[in-house]
Amino acid sequence: MFMVPYLGVRPRVGPDLDAAADAALIGRAVVGARCHLGVLATLRADGHDIEIGDDGWFDDFSTVHIAHSVFPARVGNGVTVARHGLVHACDLGDGVVVGEHALVMDHSRVGAGAVIAADSVVPPGKTLEGGWLYAGTPAKPVREVSSAELASLHALLRGAASGADAALADLVRSPRLVPPLHQPPGIGLPSRVARGSYIAPTASLAGNLGLGRGASLWFGVEIHGGGDLLVGDGSNVQDNTRVELARGERAQLGQRVTVGHNVRMGACVIEDDAMIGMGSTVGAGTVVKAGGVIAAGAVTEPGTVVGVGEIWSGAPARLWKPVPEDNRRNFARGVEVYIEYAANYSKDL
């Protein structure tokens, strides 16, 4: 696996870590005993701490990250995070299950033994009681979960389920995920990479890349199919995002664009200062005008046009409201943080 320092600080791991060769463990991460990190699983503790208890399971393409200098990520014992799951600057109690392509956002707290259903989003600042199933965007309580069901869900996602356990699969398996795409890191040759940009060591490219000054591609990012990805100055594409482009297709990101963790994108145009929320899906032909936002977990239909300074949310995504001024300021600060990250990682690596 990739053990990556950040500002001279290296991760610490307990005994019997089981990690894929391209999993990444970074910076101020502390991981307990007997944990599993799947293909391109990324635990990135740069701007704050990540603490993982014993017996954790982080499946393929899952991501754990922090809110820079604001919130750590703390994960209890025996937690299972399924494929493409995202745990961001939050607290998960012991025995929590995070389903496929589910998202738990900043400063939220999920109690012990809770289950977050596939494709669900726990919004920032929420506190969810333990022992319940939560589903939807935003995630809402559905029913209590028995100890037997909880054990079955952990076993199912860890590949140890019996036939009876499969009856629970609809709770935590995502119908929106196609068979995972994966290629070894570093395939292809970046064609135009400006000084001050950064490409993480587990990112991979099949196609042509233009990367502007201060721009960055993060851990587990994959560009498939042979098309063109153009990333403007100061823009960032965060961990485990997938860009799928057939030959002759193009995804074009303007300046100071943020593409969050675990996004899936087709050919699209994202204009300056736009934000693509964590865990969202950007359909082919989508256009996001300057300062526009696709909310976390949203799904845009092909050909969607997000207007200047608009937030679109839902699945399928629809106009929600204009971007509030405080959100706009926070997005701008986030861009500066990622430009700083790019510079710091370039020094360490």
C-alpha cells in the first residue's frame, strides 16, 4: 500500500493490517488492529486527524477525509464502509455500516450499530441515534435494526455472508453502481501539466490531460476511455472520483473548480468557481455555469444546465436555490486549501 507522509507526519497502524497494493494511508491517520483497506481505499489525514478503531473494513474505492483545521474523522471499532462509501469529517460509533455509495458529511455523528443505506446522504451537523436504519437524501430513520440483521449486513459487505444474508442486500448495495472500473496507477502520459500542479501517486489516466497551475488530481482518481480532461488553474478533483470519457469526448473544468470526493463524471463543462458535491453523479453533456453547484449525492440527467450561482440537488437533480453568500466564501476558502495541499504534497513526495 501507499504510506504517504504529510508535512513530515506519517500514519501509524496497528497489527495485522490487510491492505490492497494501491490503497493509501496518509498523514495524521491512526489505524487500529486487523483493519482492511480495499482497492484504492483512501484514508487521507492531512488537514486534521483520522482515528480508526480495531476491525474496520474499508472496501474498494472508499474514502475517509477531514475538514481542514476544523473537524477530524473518528471511526469506532468494527465499522464497515462499503464500496464507494465516503466518511467525511464525522464521528461513527462502533459497529456502524455505511452502504455502497453512501455519504456521511462533516460534523455529523452516527450512533453505534446504525446502518446508512446505499446511496444515502447524512448531511452536515446531523446526529443519528444508534441501532436504526437510515435511508434517503437526506438520510431519515426507517426502522430499528436487530443485532442479527446488523451482523448479517457486516458479513454481506465483507464477503462472508451466507445465502440467507443476501436477502438484506438491497439495504446496502447500490443499484446505481456499475461494475467497478479500475486501472493501475499512472497509465498514460499527462500531456500538459503546469508548474505547481499535483497528481497523487494512485491517480491514473487513460487519455489526454491538461492540468493548470495549482490544479490537482487526488488519490484514486481515474480517467477512463481515452478522452480529454482539461483542468483549469487552481481546480481540484478529489479522491476516488471517476471521469469516464470515450475517445473524442472532453470534460472541461474552468478555474478554481472543486470536484468533491467519490464523484462520477461523464463529458461535461464545469465553469469557473463551480462546485461539484461529494458523491454526486454528473451526467454526460451537463453544463454547470460559473459559480454553480451540484449538491452532494445529486444526479444530473444528461444535458442538464445548472445556471450561474444556482444549487441543484436531488436525483434527478433540480434547481433548489441560489448559492448563499457564506457558502460561496467557504467554497473559495476550500479552493485555497487545495492549492496549499498541492504545494505541500509536492514537497513531501
